[in-house]
Amino acid sequence: MQGWIALGATVLVAVAIVEVARRIMTSRMASRWPFTAEIVRRCTKPAFATAAIIGALIGLVAVNQGDYLARYEPTLEHGLVLALTAATLWLIVQAGYVGTDIWLDNLAKLGDPEDPEYRRLRTQVLLLRRLAAATAAVIAAGVVLFSFPGVRAVGAGLLASAGLAGIIAGLAARSTLGNLMAGLQLAFSNALRIGDIVVVEERWGWVEEITLTYVVVRAWTGPRMILPVSYFTENPFEAWSRQRHEFVGTVYLRVDWMVPIEEVRQELYRFVHASPLWDQRDCVLNITDVLPDGTVELRALMSTHDWASNWDLRCDVREHLVTFLREHYPSALPRLRAELVDPTKLTGDGSGRIQPEP
């Protein structure tokens, strides 16, 4: 009975120490160091778990040899060591997340979160910390497994045939390792970043998340596409936000040859210059093609600060120009022309074709 009491007492003391530290960081230190709130938010639960397990291990020392609990001391100690390994891993990973979150928040305050350099650094940091967490989890799993004598014997046999085991493991994990390498390639080659606007499978969207194995692209219409990381290293895709201030949209109109080009150009300038979506860089109207159906193609170019504004401005310009032509220059609307010939003046040329008389 004394062993149980000692065990419970040490656990309560350890948990109480963590609770006191948490209250101090929440009340007194938060005013001087705001980042302590992030530490408390992420590390409280793993800290409680780690402290409780350490307290239980210390409590086992107080177990008397004749106590009922002493019979199970080796088993309990082994189980607590395994639990401590998992809790310590949890605490270390959360502490690493706190450090990277604080660094990214400070970086965002110093600059623009939409800046390509910030998005590049954010993508690399998030991917690296996921890789570090996965590596730590693998190491912890190895420590746990090799704490069992039976597993150590199997491990020795595997190490004896490490060459064959490595080949088999490499073949089995080829896809996973390929995605992992592709993710590192994307992050450090600056080819894809979180927040980038891309066109994938003919669908517009922006990169919402990049993990070690897959990329989440949120489509313009709402649904999310989950694509393997290797997709972006093996297939071409359009990147619309690789550099800042490169959002230039186009609006195409097919109109009749009678369209007054200069009047339409001036109307476009007037409308775009008055729009709050325009970034005051590019605004151009040109005839880009003469089509076989008897119409000409007008192309209007306009620029914006971001892709969403570009989409809205293109829709506004298209609607306004259609309304402007319909109300002020209906003769410029597309029309079908045909030449009427008097059928009494049609003659044959001996080849079966009918031609009008000269």
C-alpha cells in the first residue's frame, strides 16, 4: 500500500509543479513576453504527461521490497519508460512548433504575408518541421521497439542482412521516398509555395498545404484537390503568383468590323481607371485577330494586385463593354452577312455549278 501512496504522491507533486509554472507563464510572464501564450497553448498537455510519468518513475524508487507493488516494478518501469519516450517526443515536437510559429509570426509582422519571399520561407519551415517530427517519431519508435529483448534479437538478424533488407525496403517505399524527395525539391527550389495561385488539371486554385507526401490545392469553386507531391515535379502546371505584381487578366470580345475602336478603348480606360480593383499599371485594348466568320477579336488587358481582384475586374470589364456596345453602338455587335442574288440571273457553266450572270 505504501508503494501506491508514494507513487500517487510523486505524480501529484510533479503535476503541481507544471501547473504552477503554467500559471506563472499565463499571468506574470505573458505581459512581458507575449510568446509565452503560444508556449502554454502547445506545451501544456505534453508537459503534464511528461511530468506525471517522471513522477511515477521517481515513485517506484520508494517501493519497499515486500510491498505488493514491488512484484510488478520491472514491468511498470518498462511501461513507464516507453510512455516517457512517447511523451518526451510529443513535448519536443510541440516545442519545435512553438519556435517556428513565433519566428514566422515575427517575420509576417516585419513584412507582407503575401510577399513571395515570406511564402517561400514559410513553405520551407513548415516542410522541414514536418520532416523533423517524422524523423523524431521514427527514432522514438526504434527506441521503443528495441527495448524489447525479442525485437533486439530480430534486429540483430536484420542488421546481418542489411544489404538485402535495404533493397527490399527501398523497393517497397519507392513511392513514399519519391514523394518525400519531391517535396524537398519543391520547397527548396522555390517552384511551389503555400499561397501560390496555380492552374492544375485545367482548374484554378491556390496551394493551401504542402506535406511530406501530398499537396492540397483549394479550387476556386471550393473543393480541394489532393495531389501527390511528385505530381508537381513530373507534370507542368501554371503558376500565377510566382512573382509579385504579375496578375494581368484578359477579356476577349468578338465584334463587327464596324466597331469604333477608339471609342471602346477610351471607355475601357475610363471604367478601369475608376475601378478600385485596378493597380494602376496595365490597361490596353487591341485588335488581336480577324476571324473567318466576319468578326474581329478585341483583347482588353488589365492588371491587379492579386488574382481574386483580377477575376472580379475581368468580369466587370466584360459586362460593362457588352452593355456599352449594345446601348451606344449596336451596329458593332456580331452579325451574319449574306449576299442575295436574283435567281432569274443564275446560269450554269456546264460543270453542274450555278453562277450569277455577268
